[in-house]
Amino acid sequence: MKTSISGMQESVDPTLASAISKVKRHVLPLFVIMFIVNYIDRVNIGFVRTHMETDLGIGAAAYGFGAGLFFIGYALFEVPSNMLLQKVGARIWLTRIMFTWGIVAACMAFIQNETHFYILRFLLGVAEAGFFPGVIYYFTRWLPGVERGKAIAIFLSGSAVASLISGPLSGLLLQINGLGMHGWQWMYFIEGMFSVCLCVFVWFWLDAKPHDAKWLSRAEQDALVSAIDDEQKAREAATPIRPSLGKLLKDRQIILFCLIYFFIQLTIYAATFWLPSIIKKMGELSDVQVGLFNSIPWLLSIVGMYAFASLSAKWKHQQAWVATALLIAAAGMFMSTTGGPIFAFVAICFAALGFKSASSLFWPIPQAYLDARIAAAVIALINSVGNLGGFVAPTTFGLLEQHTGSIQGGLYGLAATSIIAAIIVFAARTTPKPAAEKAVADAAPKHA
């Protein structure tokens, strides 16, 4: 096998190519399914907001705050969870994550008041923490860099697919009544327990490291491990000093990455948690009809994500494509304030093309900037800080609706933050500054 320092293959090793193909076929479909289930358990409260208000008296402000509490637990435990994953192994830890989030999600069926709602939403965030960066870390141990980006893009598509199917699925489950439980309780219980059942399959399907994979030949195992090790050695030779996490936290670029992703997530989760309520204002619609309408923006977003991915691959300037997607999101959110509920729904469909595409287009930027040795931890940091947008957006929208009867001010705010993010993304770099590289080189002899 011949590879360059950058990890791009100059000539294809048939054994390595076969190993990569098998890894993608074996692992990627499962991770996409896990992400779909994960996302549904996270956002399904959007479809039962009115039911919880009727049965439990949980109003708009309490709903928004509870929806957002998930992200506080998620942010607090994301990095520690990722560190534990690296100690105990991805197979054990990802299975544990899925089991605990499934149990907590199922317990949502038995809440009786706001306090129960708050506690379980927070615990759900704690349980899910580490899943996303854990999968990213798994890819770093199983795929060379040139294939890793493609795998992550496919994995991220799971959130869009989840958004697409969660509406119709939740609408159907809401029709179930019996054994003293309402439809919203059955929805929570069934979706949560599905995660618990799936984690059993995850335990038996995943392997901790390539040399444990019986579905790879010994030659394929060796070729895969050798390719990944060679990439890491090349990275360490180019940057002899391992950057510390403390120094990276002072890196303006990483702070910028966190800020951009935070702005993107603001819009995504505002739409996720409030779109079903907007749809219900369009007319006398059943839960199934609301679910079907809810899937339309996410279907369009999948088309947009793949279209943007193709365009950005052909005309390379990642920052410009992220900015374009964010401006589309801003335009859609602003237009949603200028008409009735039906026009607002159409405008959010347009915005979805932008904000979901911006999310998938964003990740190649920090991945190209970060040293592979600390990439998993920093990606966890960016993801956890960015996901705080999932706390701010629903909490703010809930308070606005509770006190003003409208979320129009929040929609204006989302349009403004998307424009700000579109501007500052041009300051994001995909490579370290030359000065920083020089400082590393100058310091190298001292640590030889």
C-alpha cells in the first residue's frame, strides 16, 4: 500500500479497499439506524405538547424549558462520556448509552407533572451524552481519513431521516389507547423500549477493534490497522508536539466553531420543537395529518443536504457553502413571520433546506483544522456547546408564547443569528495558522 502524508491513496491497495468496503457495509447502516432512533427519542415531545398540556397542565413555558433541559444534561456530560468511551471501548459504551437513553425515554410515559418532566428530560440528555462523538471516535479507529468524512456525512443524514419519519410514526402511535394509558404515553413507551431492544443487537454486532472483527480476513484487519496507524504517525511527525486540550480551549478558531454550530442548532431545534404547533394552526388536523405535514420540510432538507454536498465537492470553498445555506435559513425564518400559518409552514420548508444543509456542511471545517489526536474530544466539545442552542431556542420560544401569545420575535431572532453566523463563518479556518505551525516547529527540539 502506498499512501501520501495527507492520507490520500496514491495507489489503491485491493486488500485495504476490500476492508474499507466491508466496514462501511457492516457498521454504517447500524449507526444510521441508531442515530434515527436517538433523534426520535430526543424530539418526540414536539408531537405531544398539546396532549401534555391537556392531561398534565404543562404550559408553553414549562414545555420549552423541559425541552431545553435535555441539552443541559447533554452538554455537561458529553466530554466526560467521550473520555470514558475511550477507556472502556466503543462497543461497551455505545451499548450502555443506548440502553440508558431507552429506559429514560420509556419512563417519560409515566410523568405526572412538570417536575417529573424536567427531571426525565435532563436525565435523557445525560444518558445520550457521548453518542455522537462516540461514533466519530469509532470511525477514527476503523476508517482511514479519506473515507471518514464520507462515513460521517452518511451518519449525519440519520437526523434528517429521523425528522422525516418521526412525524408519521408518532402520529400513528398517538392513536393507541388502552391499559389505562393515553396515546402520548404509548408513544413514549414504545419508542423508548425500541431503543432498549436495539441495544442488544448493537452489543452482538459491533466489535471493539478491527482485529476482533471475524467478518474481516486477517490480511484485511492488518491492512486497515496499518493504514490508520500510518496516518497517525504521519500526523505526529508533521506535528511532533501533542496539543493539549487546555491550549485548544484558548484557540479562537475552536471558540468560533462552537459559536457557529450554536447558531445553527438554534434554528434546527426551534423548528423541531415548534413546527408541530405551527402546523396545528393551519386547520383542524389529526395527529397523523400533523405528523405527515411535519415530514415535508425534513424531506426537502434531505434533498438540499445532498445537493449542497455535491456542489461543495465540485466547487470547493466550504465556508461559502455554509454561509449560503445559512442565508437561505435566515430568509425562510424571516418570511415565516409575514403571513398566516400556511405561509409560515411553506417558509419553514424553505428554511429547512438551509439550516439542515448548514449543519452537514459545517463539520468538514473543524475536522480539517483539528489534530487527529484530540479531534474526538474537541468534536465532543463543539457538539455539546453547539447543542446548547437546543436549550436556548425552545426555552425562549416557550417564554415568548406564554407571555406574548406569539413566537414571532423568536423567528426574527433566528433570522438574525443565521445572518451573523453566515458572516463569521468566513473567519473559520480549515488549516492551522502558519504562525502556530512555526511555534510548534520551534518548540519541537526542546521536547526531543
